[in-house]
Amino acid sequence: MSAIDKVREAPPPVSASTLSELLQKTAHAKLPSQFYGLLQICLPLAYQAWTWGLHRTAGWLVVASAFGLWALGQQHLKGHSESDDDPPPPRSKLRGVWRLVRGGAAAIGSVGAFVLFLEAFVRLMSGVFKCPGCAG
């Protein structure tokens, strides 16, 4: 038996998934449980930061919490396992509520992050470009 025949008869590789598929499985299976912990700690910290007058920090914590809520909704709608062989999660009466929660959290997180990035950019540019008539 030649080496070419041995290669032809070799079993296919165990995992033929691409990097994109692997990252997507990991993000949808493992990260939502970590986002749940983020959700639990960010909301109280956001409230505390707001009361101390740290409004931007509170905003970032609310954005992180919104993405944690989105991840929980995604996990409830798409399932908990990283295997494609497992059946999808059962349909429930709360499926519409989870879709609404997921959509609302995604909107709040995305818009909040955009506004905070825009505000940070404006502050940076106001520090870089001073008006010529301004004192200082």
C-alpha cells in the first residue's frame, strides 16, 4: 500500500468548521453567560456612578448592561449549546417578549455607544483645535 492510498483512505478531519463559524459558536454559546454577570454588576455601578456625578461612566455602564441584556435575549432565542446537532430551544409564549427585549437592548446599546463615542470625539477635537481668538 502506497502513501497516496493511505491518504485517500484517511478519515476526514474531525472539525472542518471555519474560523468564522468557530467564533460565532463561541460568541453565542459562552459569552452570554459572561454578559449576565456583566449585567448584574453594571446596573448598580451605573446608578452609583450617576449619583457621584460621573455621568459618562454611568452611560458606559448602561451601554455594557444593555449589551448583556441583548446577549441574554440572543441566548434564549438561539439556544445555549455550541453544537449544531442539538435541537433548537423549544418555542414558548415568551418568545415575542424576548425578541422585544433583545431588539430594545440592541437599540439602547448601539445608540448609547454611538452617542458616547461621538461625545468623546467632540471633546477630543475641541481640545486639539482651539479657536484662534480664544484666550489660552
